Amino acid sequence: MTNIQEVARVAGVSTATVSRFLSGQTVRSGEAIQNAVRTLGYSPSVVARSLKSGRHGAIGVIVPDITNPFFAALVKGINHEVRASGYQVILGNSDEDAPQEEALLAALTQRTDGIIIAPLVEGDLSLVRLEKSRTPVVLVDRDITFATRFDRVLVDNLSGSRQAVEHLAALGHRAIAHIGGPLGSTPGRARHEGFVAAMERLGLPVRQDLIRISDFREEGGRDSMRDLWNQPDRPTAVFIANNLMTIGALNALHVLGARIPHDISVVGFDDVALAELLDPPLTVIRRPDIEQGAASARLLLSRLEQDFEPDASLSQSHRITLPVQLVVRGSTSAPAHREREQE
Amino acid sequence: MTNIQEVARVAGVSTATVSRFLSGQTVRSGEAIQNAVRTLGYSPSVVARSLKSGRHGAIGVIVPDITNPFFAALVKGINHEVRASGYQVILGNSDEDAPQEEALLAALTQRTDGIIIAPLVEGDLSLVRLEKSRTPVVLVDRDITFATRFDRVLVDNLSGSRQAVEHLAALGHRAIAHIGGPLGSTPGRARHEGFVAAMERLGLPVRQDLIRISDFREEGGRDSMRDLWNQPDRPTAVFIANNLMTIGALNALHVLGARIPHDISVVGFDDVALAELLDPPLTVIRRPDIEQGAASARLLLSRLEQDFEPDASLSQSHRITLPVQLVVRGSTSAPAHREREQE
DNA sequence: TCGATTACTGTAATCGATTACAGACAGAGG
DNA sequence: CCTCTGTCTGTAATCGATTACAGTAATCGA
């Protein structure tokens, strides 16, 4: 790799002059430097530059599982927003493993100017440590109360659960089940709370035997669904708190030979690819996934610009909540007549 | 951020001693240094380290579209393999944009020790430039003949096409259509060639009116399928060269009201999520996507280790071809009796 | 007791770019 | 002709870690 000394030598000037020319100042021997740069194929070392300046020209993104279409879409939104700004996006995949997430966090705080993360565990020590540093951080889908320094980009989980329950209730369902995510995580907790609140508001029974708290994974959804189905007093509808568990539940129902929506209506949180081509097409709560990424990126970028004028660093942390939307397809209908016996 | 000087000062030794202690050498005041490191919360700057050493402890991965499940799986496989080695994975998404890919390549060659890439354009100038550098490179899905320095990890496209055609032919199809990818790309070219070769070997007519060369995207698949369907002399089966085009084609057939497999049998290349829950379940050529990522990572890592012993750098570039496998589900069957009229 | 060996330590150069500082030089104004 | 101003330039310090080199002290054997 050619370095700035080489360029200076060839152009017959000092390295300071080359550096100044490259940063846009007018110098006498600009043309000679230009030529030297071209013939040598010189481009400045980003490593040396960031050692001197402390800035990396990159932002870090940490997700638990890049094969989850939601996170892929999130990353796409981030990328799209960051592209014009000249920053690099460095993506880390923690594989849902807390130690690995911590390692990623440590590595990326050293290589980037700011981080977008959907942390696995909300009370994590590494987050506490992170808050003490002055790295700008945007949390996705996590409404952590103690971390007031962090910006947060959420979706309206409560509204999503309410829309799902109201839709099912309007169709005549009373025995509505819920497969939820971990209550230690914001989406798990909020969607569960939203479900319970909506049921109560509509005067429907909140039956603990129809609520399964699972893990946001496909296997968890499968097992919970099988479990619910094998109950003596089966639900006529189920609201499932994320995409992967919905897929698992659909698989379970398929294997069990259940007819959707005749035997059971299904509403999932998060749209899934091919939802329209499924048998039947899946009714879901859809969230603006790409937009959620874009909003996170905008927040982070604005904070990075802000960092240049340090007096503004007192500014409050932002908290954005994006709306979600019920998309009715074929997996929900009025309950079959079996429901009448129960009334 | 505390630096090594600070640690040296607190421990009462020189920076050289601290550095030596941290790299595992035995020093007299190890305990004092240990304490200083702990109380100061010191961790060495990776930026300074890579400026000095020229190594970054990171590998770069560039994909055209992270929301394509194949690339997401590829990245997962890479991550999984790299995890133990202590390297970071830095992922770049070119969004199928050549200038952005080139910018990513330039940025990542500066920040990483080696690159795994599935380039957009095979004859790209930036690839030629890359070959002249001595950055280790692994190409995924691209069998570029001029770039002999690069390792390559491919799948057996020819075999995949053959398996698809033989399956359809065995069911009795003769009017088999093909929706292909760009012939300038290895997968597009090889799958098309494999299709033609298999048809000829079985004595089936290769009808140009049933071949559409498209772009590997969902819209391309949709348009091509609609086009094929609206022909006077429709095919009874179609083999589609990748996942996204298959999804597009399924959408088109859904909108057109075609019944699968009664009206038309469908085989896709690349498995798709939920394939089993589709109506009907989709028959596909499945490739080992995660394994393809893992193999790429192994190749790159071994080359990075090799770099320590420079005499071995003469070693040949590797070329790995992974097998693919036909997965028969419900979207293929014998052609309906309309076929008889044509015979 | 002396020289040789071993085991450790500190000084200072180095990686490549940026930038504070001071010096050089031209042109303007008195 | 002298001084002052403005514009450009080079020298050298700096970012934080690594490491060649030289030096010191302790230990061992003769």
C-alpha cells in the first residue's frame, strides 16, 4: 500500500501539504499532488485516520438473528438511510447468544461511532456499561427505562394486540389463546399486556390455560400450539406474538390436521413472506420494519452530527413509536358451531 | 478511553512491559499491571493495533441483498464458522447497486483481512483491481475464469437443473418452460445450460418460446410467468432458476387463477421458507446454503493463517462445488389430460 | 571471585495520517 | 526602503500500541 509519504516524495512536497490538499485546502502544487495520487493509486488509510481523529466513519448494527426476516428488513432500512451519509454499516449477528452479543458490542464500540442494537436481555450488565460510555446508541424494540441516555425506536405493540383481539372478538370469538414471547423483553411483555388489556376491555375471559409464554422461536411456537390444541377445552382462535412462533404454530396445526380457520383462527404479529400464498393466507399485524430501521438510522446519524457541537449533547433522548396495522387475510373467520355449545 | 500509557503509569512500569504482559510474556510486575488494567477498565485499541500490525482481525462479507433468505443463510453459516476464530465479521449490503458494491469493496479492503463476496457483475473492473491486490478473496456462486487468484465456492447448478428436468420428464411433461437468471452470472448461465442439456439428453424439445431470461428478482419472475401463461401454447411445467423469481411466479399464477399442479407443475431452485405450508407445498432444488457460507469462511480463514508463512502463498486457489438435492413436495404432478391433445 | 548466561526492563522507532506552530515569501501601504 | 499582512509551506508532535535494541540485575558454574 502506498502511503502519504510516498505521494509527498513523488510530488516533491511535504506530507502536510498533501494532507491539506486532500482535505480541500488550496496549495501551490495541487496539480503535482493530483498526479502523484493518480499514478500511485493512493488512497488514505482509514485506520491511521481514525487513530488520529477518534472517528471511524462507521456505525454498528447488532441483531440476534439475521435470518429472521424482520431483522433483515430492519438492516435494509438502516442501510438505505445511511448510504448517502458516507458512513459504513458494520453488521454483527449475535446468534441469540448473550456472550457473543457482549463480544460484538465490545468489538463494535471500538470500530464504530455509534450503535443500533436490539439487545437480547434488557437488564444486561453490558448495557449498563455501555450507557456509561459516551457512544451514541439507538435501541430497537427495547423500551429500557433505566437507560435514559439511549434513543429508542419502538412499534405500538399495545395497539397491535388490541387490533388483533378486537378483530377476533368482532368475529365472535371468546376463547382466544395467546402465544407470547419472553416477558423480560419489551415486545413479549407489551404484546402480552396488550392482549390481556384488550380482552378485559371487551369483557372476554382471560383464561390462563389459554396463555403460553414462549421464546419467540419457531420450535417454541410449535410446541405451544400443539399444547394448546391438545387441551380438553380448545381455543377457537389464537394470537401469536411474532413471526417465527407463528410459523411454528402453523406447522404444528398442519401436522395435527387442524383446518384453518374452520377449527381455529390465527393472527400473527409481524407479516411473513409469502403470507398471501399460504393455505390459507395469513391474517397478521404488520409493522413498518424497513421504516423502523430507517428511523433508527436517522436518529443515530443526527446524534453523530450533534456530537460535533458538544453543548447540544445535553439534548434529551428520543423515543419514537411507529404504528402497526391489522392485515386481514384468510386465516380468521367466525368460530365454527362448536362455539355454540360453550355459550 | 484509557490507554496503555495510563496503565503503565498506574502500574509503575513502562508501556513495553504492559504490552508484553498483555501478550502473554512473563513479567515481574504482572500483578500490578493486572490490577491497573482492572481498575482502569483498560482494553487495547484495535485501531492502534491494526495500524501497527497491518492486520484487522476482521473479515468482510458483501452480499447484494440481505433480505434474500439465501444470503441471510449464507451469512449465518459464515458467522457460525468464524465465531471461534476470534475474527469479526463485517457485513456489507450492496443493495444490488454496482457503484455501492464498489464503494463497499474499497472500504472493506481497508478494514478487513479478507473478503467473501458474491459479486453483482462478473467482469467488473473492481474485481480486476481486487485481484491485483493481495487481499484474500472467496467468491460465492461465481465461477470467474480470469480471476484465478480467488477461491470459489459453488453449488452444482448443472446437476440441479438436470434433477428438476428429469423429475418433470418422469412425470410425463414434455412442454417444460424455464425462467432463468442473467446469463452473465454463473448461476443464471449454469442453470440455463443445465436445463438445455438435460432436455436434449432426454430427447425433449427445447422451445425458445418457453424460455424466459429474467433477473433473479420477484418482479421478473412474476412478469415472466404471466407472459408464459398467456402464450397460446402453454407449458405444462416450469423450472424457475431462483427463490425470488419462484415467489414472483407463484404470485402471478395465484392472481391468474392457475391451479398448481393441475394446470402447471412448478419446480424452483433454492428452498423457500414455509415451502411446506404453501398451497400446494413447493417442490424445489435445495442447496446447502448455510454450509456454503461455512465452507467459504473455512477457505478464507485457512488462507489467512497461511499468510503467516509466506512461502505457502504460491498455493493454488481452491474451487469447491457443493451438491444440491431435489425435494419433491406437492407442486409437481403428471400433466393434466390437456397434454394428451398435444401428443 | 569472575565471566557467562538467563530473565527481565526501558528507551525509542515505527505504523500513516493530521495539525499546531513557526518560518518564508510575496504584495500592499506608508 | 521598510513594515505589515496574508498565504502558503515544512517540521515535528500526536493518536495508541508493538518491538528491536541495549542495558541491568540475578544466578550459575568454574
